[in-house]
Amino acid sequence: MMSLFQRFLGFDRLLGPSLVKLVYYVGAAAIVVLAAGALLTAIFSLAGGNFGAAAMQLLAVPAVAAVAFVYWRFLCELFMLAFLAYERLGEIRDSMRIATGEASAPDPDHPAF
């Protein structure tokens, strides 16, 4: 457990990708709960005799939930792009150091993340 605490206090690894995954799973769970609630509302409308509204909800809820999942995934991937670009730029920087024959010492002006 001390390792996790040290990872949190140290800036040797970014926490962003893990947080984006956590936010994605929480958002996906919220979409599932809201879709289940909307389907339950459709069933209650059907039981109440409002067949038109129930039929429209039974058709619309799965479609809207599917679009919401795709959109939510897209938004989370946009946030992940920033972290992946940062990591890739670090790899390119290290490759350039090797290619030019410089020492592998880190840049003193670069923040240590």
C-alpha cells in the first residue's frame, strides 16, 4: 500500500489515464442506470394504458443509450489523447537524445512528471 501512496505523492507517473478510466466507468454505469429507469418508465406507461408513449420509449431508449455510450467513449478518448501525446513526446525526446549521442540525463528545465 505504501507503493500506491508513493505513486500518488511522486510525479514520476501521470494519474490522468487512470482517472479518465475511472470517470469512464462511472459515466457508463450512470448511462446504464438512466436507461434502465427510462425503460421502467416505459413499462409503467404500458401498464397505465399509454401504449403510444410506451412504444416510443421502448424504441428510443436503447437507441439513445447506444448513442450516449459512443459519445461518452469519444469524450473520454479525447482526454486520453492529451496524456498519450505527452507520453509519446517523452519517447521522441529520449530517442532524439540517443540519436544525437547526448547523455540520457533529464533536462533540468523540464518538470519531472
